Amino acid sequence: MCMHDEATPHYIDMIDQTTLGHRFIKQEFDQVPRVGWQIDPFGHSAVQAYLLGAELGFDSLFFARIDYQDRKRRKDDKTLEVIWRGSKSLGSTSQIFTGVFPRHYDPPDGFTFEINDVSEPIQDDITLFDYNVQERVDDFVAAALAQANVTRTNHIMWAMGTDFRYQYANTWFRQMDKFIHYVNKDGRVNALYSTPSIYTDAKYATNESWPVKDDDFFPYADKENTYWTGYFSSRPAFKGYVRMMSGYYLAARQLEFFKGRSKSGPNTDALADALAIAQHHDAVTGTQRQHVASDYAKRLAMGYVEAEELVASSLACLAESTSKTECGNPMGKLKQCPLLNVSYCPPSEMTLSSGKSMVVLVYNSLGWKREDVIRIPVINESITIHDSSGKEIESQLIPIANASLKLRNYYIQAYLGKSPSVTPKYWLAFMASAPPLGFSTYVLSNVKNPGSLTTLSTIYTSLGSDNDTLEVGQGNLKLTYAVDKGKLTHYTNSRNLVNADIKQSYVFYSAYAGSDVDPQASGAYIFRPNGTYPIKTEQQGLLTVIRGPVLDEVHEQINTWISQITRIYKGKEHVEVEFMVGPIPIDDGIGKELASQITTAMETNKTFYTDSNGRDFIKRIRDYRTDWELQVNQPVAGNYYPVNLGLYMEDEKREFSVLVDRSVGGSSLEDGQIELMLHRRFLHDDTKGVGEVLNETVCVSEECTGLTIQGKFYFRIDPLGEGAKWRRTVGQEIYSPFLLAFTEQDGDNWTGSHVPTYSFMDPSYSLPDNVAVVTLQELEDGKVLLRLAHLYETGEDKDLSVVASVELRKLFHGKKISKVTETSLSANQDRVEMERKKLRWKIAGAVKDEAEVFRGRPVSSSNLVVELGPMEIRTFIIGFEPSVHGLVLCT
């Protein structure tokens, strides 16, 4: 669908958008692409190489943007073209020939022929005074030989075009025709119209040996002091919206299949298209003008509205069905809460009068049973909750913070054009459980007796007047705060015996505005700080602590534009930090880039690890590059990396992990410290093509204020070698939160007239802890597209970095599978045929020993078991017998 970015998308979004495009090409033209053409993204990821390259069946991958220091070194060493092994788990089984252009994605100087370009055209009329055929042929040959001198073999490629060209194509082709004719007549160089695939075949035919490239091409700088690391965090609200829609789309496709895809009526297609377009390298990156960003968001919202209707009808159908084989049109109407992130959920804000109940369906899109705390805004204090079995469960009422209510009122007016009709008093929090690929039901009603298990939170406010400490957390995990300073000081886990001094703070970087001598400013693309400024708490020592049976909270008002709530949930061993940042003040004429720092005393030796698009973790060393000796000119921006899942650091005994809820920029600028950039606002453009300052505002009527961001990050400390399971499991839960749907009913006998709990899978079955359902989607012909992903790398976890197995008969419980065809990642060709056609490149020099690669064996038609090795993703088209036994069909 587009040339997606490689820093800020999640790997599932990259797969989905590529699949949409590849299947369209296959259906319309019966063609299978062989080459990846990622010429413009601002740095290149390991996942792009092995997953969105080799696993698609690509023979090669080409792009332009790598660090200017790296490019110079590669030209000197003739290593612009390499064999890229992006995954240490899959190694040479998923490698790809990769070519970096010796300059930008444009022709050599003097060979651009747009109508207003200044390149001298060939004049081949010998009767004219400016006849120049030989001169221009010599120019062409000189440029070709210059590129040949930095390239292996005698084949080179020119990209004949660049941005905004071919507005008048005739001038281009007329000149290229002449150059090809006269250069070939000259004989020193052979020139021809070609394609990347023809070029790749020519390279392969030379039998040349090629150097190997590991890891990735981040961060990217095109010149000194110009690091393209700011866009990792630009437009954080849009990045969060894309991630939220991505998780929703995954769940909606599942429910669309369970219900049965309708030939008419609502479906997920519009959301699929909008999400695909949003992965563009000037979309989710946040590097577009405001009206374009608004258009992307509008398309997502329109896609969501249609998918929301589908989800509601699917869940209602599944809940109302008294038969395991069919149901009619659902009678009930389920509602959802897309603005829950700003504390707005009209279905949960109903008044629970006598005899009226609120029903909450909790859908779990993961392949294993999960438990998580749900928080919804409510009006009533007297509430009781019963689960799917009719048992009353424990819950907690938490007062909604004034800052959250203020944000809610303003943003609802901005989004909906009206003020909320009611103001909820509390968050209602309770622990919900749901089966794999299924839902559970919870019924909320008015308390009929004083013995309810719903507890009103206790509130304690410290004034910072003494030197006492305050402990928060009621289970294994406890945080200690210094009351006099109102700051976090210590982290303790009594189960795994981890103790650590710890503090969390905020800083802002003043944005360099550019000058006549040095014009490069910080902006949407570029991160160029002009000083680091710690943000001090304005009311030092003021903490509000909220305690209850479900969770504890610590509320902190850092200053007038930064606040946060730190949470520890009962039974959980991680910390959740919900931040509210904005509007960033710029009245002083200074743009600002806000970051949060978490600091420990760990000795991490300049080393930390960041994820690649939510998959593999890559080792980073501060002020260091694996491929060349780095000349450091931006010690902050040059050490920032994209973070989509999380990052972590280690010492000899412990590992400290942080997970995020959207794409951000992150680093470890000091040993023992992790930093995340959360928000950015400027007064100057960075002159990289947008032509507009990144200064987001939200307007109500004629009043506009700077954008406020509300988001979350999570952290945890484990003994060394034990953090991967938390990162992978909770990372899945962050990407795929519970999907909530609400309805009202008279009385409280919902479970007696509806299906209270449902799972698509065999009730006795659950996917292994190291496997995720990436795609479960009904296709137009009634077949199903299934993707299963191993979540762990080789050696990442002593128990879970092993081959995993999935039983398809239990996954598709009650359906009779007629055929299983394994395909390429984008489902546009048979996997066996793809492997047969794969080019086997020769490797230059000694290559370090790679770990043994484990891949799943072919699926046997007799046992229908899918095996997955570490980091392996396998894609299947599955056909079924006409029988509908065990599947609920909704019309």
C-alpha cells in the first residue's frame, strides 16, 4: 500500500500493510514482487531486512538513507552492497542482498531533466553551435566509472528520478533515450533501461562474494549535527492513535471471522486501508503538515466507526446465541468507549437505579487466558460486580483526578462539539479474566446490602513536612517514597529479592532554533538539543496516595503542565506510570522536547537494548557503532533509538526493563539510566521538507491551546536473565488490551439468558506462552489467513526460547480443516515455491559462527501441528469443510 516507515511502525502493521498491497498486485496483475524498494525511510530496521524482506520472498532490498559517516566508509571499502542478516535467531536462513545508493535516491549531478532543471541536455543536431554529444557522453562515462569505483562487480544502478520529478516525463525519456543510444555507440559503458530485479540477477550471476551486515541502520544523520531521531517521538497523540487502532483491528478481524464475514454490511476493510496508509514514512512518523495528519486521523476514525459496528454485532451475536451453530440478528445493542483514554465512557456513566444493571463484555484477543485490571468511569458509589459465574468479585472506587476531569471536558468539547452530559466521580477498578480468543461477562448493579465487596479507596496526602518514608504496594512489589521531597527512592520485590535505589524525573531539551552560520534547527524530523534542563517539582513533598484492594496509586503534580499517576496492581510485579504532559509552554520563545528519566545505580557499561519494530532486541552501546568508528558530534541525539515495544539494560545481577504504549524515542545517556522522549513542540521548522512548524494545538470554538498528551509506560527490575518473559507477555497485553463492550439491562439475570463466557478455541486448550496469534482473518473466498509468531529470540529465555507447537485442530475447535497451505509472509505465494526460488549468495571472508537456527517442520496433514522456532513467523491459508459445526454464524 505504501513505502512504510521502519522506525515507528509495529511489525504487525508493517506485515498487514504489505500483505494488503501484495495480495492486490497478485489478484489484479498475477505478479509477485521480488525486490524491496525502501529508498526514503529515515534509517532502516533489522525487521525490515529479515521479516519484510527475506520472509516475503524478496531477492534484494534497496535504499538511500544511511548515516553520512557510514556511507563514506562503505564507499571507501566497497561495502555499499551487503548480505544483511537482520535476525540473530534466523541468521542466514532469512538474509537478503541489500544495496545502499552511493548518494541520495537521485541521478548523478548533471543528469536530472525536469522541465526547470539546469542539467545540460544532449544536443545532437550537428548543424547547431551547442552540439555536445561527445562532451555529454564523456560526462556520463565519468559518472559511471566514479560509481563503479565504489561498487563491487561491473554492474551499477542509477535511480533516474527523485522527489517531485516526472511532472513532465517527456523531457526525461527523450534525454535518457539519447544517452543510451550515444553511450552504447561510444562503447566504453553499456547503458540500458533496467529494473532492480534485473540488476539483482546481474549481480548474482557474477558469483561475487559479499560482506555480511548485522543489526540495523539506526540512527541516521545526513550530515554533522543533523540526526533524524526527533521523529521517533513527533506527534505522540497520532502515534498513540495508530497503535490503539492497530490492536483494535487485530481483535476486530478475529470477531469478524467468528461471526462470519458478511457480503454486505459493516466490515474491517476501511480500517485496514486507513491503517495501511498510516504506516507511510511521513504518516506515523509525525512528519507531515497538520492538515495531512488530520486527514490520516479522519480516515482511521471512519474505519473505526465501521469496525466498531461489526465488533458490537459480533459480540452481541456470540453472547445471544443459544446454539453452537447459528444465531439470527442480535437483539441487544452493545456500545464501546473509544475515548476512554480521556476518561469518557457514556455507556459506563449510566445511573444504576434500582432494577437496572450494566453489563460489560470483556474480549481477549490473545491466545492464552489473561487477567488484567479494568478501570471505567462511573457515577454511582454503591456498586456490586458479579462475574460470568454469578460470583461477586472485589472492586475499588478511585476518585477521578481533577486534572483528568479538566482534560476530559476540554477534549470532549474539541472532539464532539459538546460538553459531557454528566461528570463521573470515580474510576471503578476490578480484576477481569477472559479465556483465549474469547470473552467473559461482568454485571454491575446497585448494592442491595451493606456487605458489598466494592471498596472506596483511602486517600492520604503528604505535605513534605517530615523525613519519613512512604511505602506503596500491597504484594511482592513495593515502592518507597521520601515524604519530604515527594520522590520515588527505592524499588523492592520480595519474591525475586531484587532491591534497587531508583528515581524518576522529567527534563526538557531546549530546541536549537538555527542560525545564519549553522541553520539546522530541531523539528519534526531532527532532534538537535540546545541544552538540558531538569524540571523541578513546584510543590516539593506533595504526594497524594490512594490505596485499595485492587491497586495503589501515587499522584504527583510536577508543575502546571506535567502530572503523573504511578500505579501498582494487586498480584502484578511491575509499575505503571500514566503521564499527562502539556500544553508545553513556548511563551518564552523556546521550543521544548520533554523526556522522562528513570535512574538507578546499575553499572551498565554504556550498554542497553532496544527493540526492532516490536520484535528482536538489538544491543546498543553509547557513542559507538558496530560498523565504523563514530565521530561524536551530538552526544544526545546521536544516541537516541526508536522504541516500539521497550528497552532494557543490565548489570552483573539485574536487568531493568521499560515498556511503552506507542512509538517513542529512547536511550540510556548515562549508565544505570533509561530515558524516553514523550512530547515535542517547536517554534521553528527543521527545513527537511514539511515547511511547517511542529506546533500541535487543540481548539474549542476560537480558543486553541497546545496539545496535551496522556500516555503510559511500565517498568520492572528482574534478576539477570529473567526479564524477557515479562517484556514479551506484558508487551503483548499492552498492544492487545481487553476490548470492552457495554449494554444496559433490566434486572441482573444476564447470565441466565445469554452466553456468559465464550472461547473460539477448544475450552481445554491455550496457545503456548511463547506464541501469539498475529493474524486471524477471514478472506473473501471463505478461507482463513492465519499467522502465528514465536515471541522469543534464541537464548532470550531459558524456558521459552525453544521450538513451540500449535495444534490447529484445537485452535479451530469444531471446524474441519480441509487444507493447510503455508505461504510467504504476505500470503501471495506458496512457501515451498518461495524457498525453491531463493538466491544463494556467497559470503566474503570469515563470518562469525552463527547460532543454530531452529525452524518449524512442514505441517503434516495427519496431525495438523504448526511448529515455530525462536523469532519465526509462519503464515497459512486454511480451508475448511462446508460443515459449520462448532462455529457460531451470525447473519
